Amino acid sequence: MQFQPVLDEIVATLRPELGQAGHVANYIPALARVPAGQFGIALRTCDGDEAHAGDSTTPFSIQSISKLFTLTLGMRELGETLWERIGREPSGNPFNSLVQLEAEHGIPRNPFINAGAIAVADRLVSLFDAKAEILSLLSSLCGDPVDFDEEVAASEAATGFRNAALANFMKSFGRIDNDVGTVLDMYFHHCAIRMSCLQLARAAGFLCRDGVHPYTGAQILSERQARRVNALMLTCGTYDAAGEFAFRIGLPCKSGVGGGIVAVVPDHLTLCVWSPALEPSGSSLLGIKALELFTAKTGLSIF
């Protein structure tokens, strides 16, 4: 299939809607200044073919998409022991909710809600220089140097009171091993990584290739682990809208409040869309529409 005409058509279809609806993530001051009228889309196939259109090479704050890669590090280094303090069930609540933690004794429902990602960050901090490791992994996977946006990281730290509450609450249950400030520093930094659609489509490539590195052929995760990550993306990757994503799009997805969404078509390709204006659950409004158009035009779905 020739994907470039498909992506060009999607950009042309959605361009009139840029900046017309949705709101950028204004609760993070550094993201509140991002112009809403931007849209990019990119994909990379299992065979290494690429297509991209719109603002596909413009770097943006990947935010919760980074949780996909910290989870990958955690699964690679810790195996099944990673799940001793983290669940694998959909939360049914917003990504930053504290509601379930008390009833469930400080164990987050899954690694993609904020509490779960903070718990993953804690485990990584115990193992190595976690900030250096996540940059090294992403740089290797996409083939370009990747770095933090320090302004965004500082902005998140200055306003991340709810995330601090989540971390301290888990600490009170004995679910966090390290200093809360150190863990939150890792969390805020990995959310503040800057990448483009094209870089993210490349970086996620191992998830459509049974865990195999998109360039080197090295095994990033086992085939079984890669399939489990895709399963978690489908059921938990878009928070309390995961069922809607599965119904409308039919692909494992991971979204972030920076406006990016990564999607995986196992054994075929990885795809990334980006537009900063969000719908109420915190995912990109036009990004969702773009993924719907893509699956409708190509017929690609896991169902």
C-alpha cells in the first residue's frame, strides 16, 4: 500500500479544522503557549518504509507517550517483578485521579496513569541513572539525539501538586522506595522529552516487530512482552477513553497531553499523529480524527 497519498489526504481534510476546537493543556504553563493550529502525521512500516505529512518533523512535548518507553525499560530490566506494585487493569478514571489509590492500598491500576508511571519511575531510579537511560533508549530507537525540554520539566515541577500528592500517597503505603523528590524529577523529565511525529513513529517501531529494534535488529523486548505492551496500550493507553478509542479506531494507542498519539498496527506499522488542541479526556482532538480517517482509508485494524 502507498501510504504517502493517504497521509497527504488526511492533512488536507483536517487542515480547515486546525485551531477551531479543543484546548491546549493550559494547566502546564509551558504547554499553554504552544500554538494550537498545528498538525503532523508520520508512519514507519515493519520493512522500514516511511511516510509523513504536515508538521511531522516539528518537535513537541511527548508527555505521557514517554510512559510507553519507561514501561519498556522497566519490563526489560525487571521482568515480572515490575508488576508487584503496579496493576494491569483499565482505571476508568482520569489519568491524574487519586480516587482508586486509597481503596487499592497505594497500588496503581496500570502503568499508564500518572500514579502507575510514577511507580515505574521509582523502580527505574533504583536501578540506574534513569534520566540518562530513557534518553539513550529513545535516541537509539529513533536514530536521532533526543533531549529534555528543561522549561517544560521546570513548569511541570512548579505546578505538579497532584502528581506530588500521588507520589507521597504511594510512599505512605510503602509503594515508593526512593526519595519522592528524586522520583518526581525523573517523572517530570521523561514527560518533558521533545520529539517529532516521525521520530516517535520510528521509536515505537519495535512494537510492530515483535520487540525487535527498528534499525539494529536487537531484541528490545521479547515477543511476548511486546504483545503485552500493545495489549496495555489498547486497554489503558488513553485513560478513561480507552473503550472509545478501541471502538472508533481499533488500534493500540498511547496519547499525551502534548497532543501526540502513537498507534501500533502489529506486524505492519507504527503511526504518530500530533495536534496540540485536546478533547476533554486529554487526547488530541484532531489526532483522534486523523486515526479514524487512517483506519477507514486503509482498513488496518487489530479487529
